[in-house]
Amino acid sequence: MEIIQEALNELEEEIGDCQLCSRLVMWRTRTAKIKVKRFIDEEYWGKPVPGFGDPSARLLIVGLAPAAHGGNRTGRMFTGDGSGNFLFSELYKYGFASKPFSLSKSDGLKVKDCFITAVIRCVPPLNKPLRKELFNCIQFLKKELEILPNLKVILTLGRIAFDEVVKLYRIPLKRKNSRILPFKHGNIYSLNEKLVLIASYHPSQRNTLTRKLTEKMFDVVLQKVKEQLKD
């Protein structure tokens, strides 16, 4: 695992140095300087956010992007915001996380048999990345997929993450008068002889507070993950 961890460390440095998307560079920097009142005394990360987790992971969780005052502040995906509170509580319940919450990079959280990443590494304005930004950033996810040797399940959180992963494997998406691979919460698809893809709604507060995504619904998804890993 040392060789794999070294490769992940090198990729983390590469991600941290990225300046490809001028709009995102400006926005992440501006957000880190302006802050919000509840975090006014904290130093924001304000840089691209790498993935993190177990180098021997069989589960890869792919989100959209770091939150403006979550990952963009803490430097770790799904840390310090409402989405992360929901996600880590569920991962803890199913044995993938050592704690049911994540507040900072130094809070002692460890994820087990799991690696957490996103298709965009810088916070985008209004959580809406541009097509060229997704194109620039997907190279990092592709490299993570190449580095992590034991992956069996990719769990995508939200439609954009789902679409980007599907395109990486050159599988047609649902389009009018075309072959169909629809995004639907809980659906399972085979990407190749080794990997399956499971779709889920994103645990954003927009979804959880409106009950579009509930704990019970996410339980079903993680039960499917467990079943796939058991096989």
C-alpha cells in the first residue's frame, strides 16, 4: 500500500497546484477571503481539494465539488458542512467511517474501505461548474481510478457526478432516440467486468431538508453497496 499512498500523495500535490480554470481560481480565492460570519476567525483552505481515504478501498464515493464554506474552508471533501454531516453519519452506520461527523482535517476521522472524491476540485459559483471546467478536472478522477487497485463499487452522488463517471467509461447516457443509461436513485449498472456503478441523489441540504433524499433512502443505497462488496 505504500506505493499506492505515494502515488496518491503525488496526485494530491498536482491537484493543489492546479490553476487551469481561471473562473474557479478567482471564486475559490474570493470565497476564502470574504468568508461567512460563523467562520470569520478561521483560515480557509481556498485551494483545490484532493480526494482522501483508504488506499486499499473497494468503494469510491464521487461527489460534485467542495462546498464554499465546507471543503473550501477545511481542505477535505464533505467536511464541515451539512452534506458531510449526513454522509458521514451514514458511512459510520455502515462501517465505512470511524466517526459519525467530520469537522476538520485534524478531527481524527478515518474512512475504511472507502475513498471520497469529486468531479470538481474547486468550489464553483452556485455549485454549477461549466463544461470546460468539468473537462479540465476529470483528469484527476481518472488518475484516482487508475491508482486505486481494489475498487469494486463507484457510488456517485448527484446527476453531474453520475454523468461524468459514465462518460469516463464511454457508456451512452440517456438521450432522446439513443441508448439509455438513466440516472435514477438506487440504480446499479455494470461499468466493466470489475466495477459497478450505483447512483444516488446528492446529500445536499437542498435534497435532505426537502426530503428528496432521506436517511432511509440512503440506507438502501449503502445496503446495495454492502451487497456488491460481499459478492
